[in-house]
Amino acid sequence: MLAALLAGFIDAVVGGGGLITVPALMLALPAGTPLPTLLGTNKVVAVTGATMAAGQFLRSGTLAWREMVVPVLASALGAAGGVWLTYRVHGDFLRPVMLAMLVAMLAFTLLRPDLGHLHAPRFGLSHQRGLAALIALALGFYDGFFGPGTGSLLIFLFVAVLGFDFLRSSALAKSVNWASNLTAMGLFVWQGSWLPSVALGMAVANGVGGYLGAHVALNKGSRWVRNVFIGVVGALILRLGWQLLSA
């Protein structure tokens, strides 16, 4: 529950909550727990925090809800495909790809100190919505199939591609991530791939963390979110790198 509380806070700000909850579940659950059961339990936990955080961002008016509808639907569709693939292929082969992407993201962010400080959309509204939907579809699929770092990838792409600032990117990313989490959770639970006795207590803690994280992000602004983003992406790189070296 402590891991879920911290994960909810971090995930609401810049994503990467799975970096905390998935290892915690791997330590706590019996050896030999099927991967879909572990992922399904984690999705039940993640949905609560994502719901609280997305609700906070929505109520704040940081981003108009109309800008979230199409990406949210695209993310849900992608997640459904990703969950389907989870039962057929193991996702470990994605770890080196994910590690390389995170290193590139961190380098790009550090080399451009002003990236994401100002909200300066690069495209017209229809073009922007289309690109946001494509990003959400691809990352929704990834989230349903594998998951770690989805929120951080979403934020980076909304900043780098669409020209959003970090705060508005966090708001849109959390809504998109909420949809992929909710879809994946529903499918995993429908298949019986979750552990209610573990998931429900962690879900409450994650919801509290998500609420607090979104509240702090809204008060601190884009510069603070950017600094947290750099820290979390760095931690994700270390985590995935260690997993690859110890495999």
C-alpha cells in the first residue's frame, strides 16, 4: 500500500508509477504468479490513481475536455489490442527498445532546457487532435501489452511533437493513460487475471496518491513537472538497465 501511494503521486505528475508497483507486486506475490495476473492486479491499482488524477486535471480546466475525447477513445482501442497480445506473447523483448527510447528522451529533454516551459501548439486544431489520437492509440497498445513508462512517453511526445507545456501534457497524458488502464483492467478482470485481496487495498492508496500528485503538479507548474519528469525517466532507465543486466 505504501508503494501504491507513492506510485499514485509520481504517476499523476509524470507517469512511471508502474516502476514502483510492478516490482512491489513481484516481491510480494508468490513465485510463479502468471504474468497476466500480475499485470491485471497492477491495472486495478493504477486505474484508481489515474481516475483521481485525471479528475483533478479536468476540474482545473488546465486542458479543455474536448481535447481529451478522441485521444481517450483511441487509447482504449489500442489497450484492448495490447491486452489481447499479452496472452499470446511475452513482452520482455520490448525492454531493450524501451530503454533506448528513454535514454533518447532524457538526452533530448536535457539538451533543450526550455522544452515544455511554454504552451505553444505547433498545429491547427484538427491536425493536433489527429496526432494526439495516433500517439494515444500507439501508447495505449503498448500500455495494454507491456506498460512501464507509458505516462512518461505520452508526456514527452505531447511536448516534443504537439508543442504542449509539461503541465498540459501531464493533463492530457493522464486522461489517455486512464483510458488505457481502464480498458486493460476490464479485460484482465473479465479473464479472472487479478488478485482482489491485494489489488483493492493498493487501489485505495493509489487513489490518494493520484489526487495529491495532481494537486501538487497544478500548484507547482510546468518547470517543477519538467524536473520531476527528468528524475523519473532517469529512474526508469536505471531500473530497466538493471533488469537487462541481471536477466
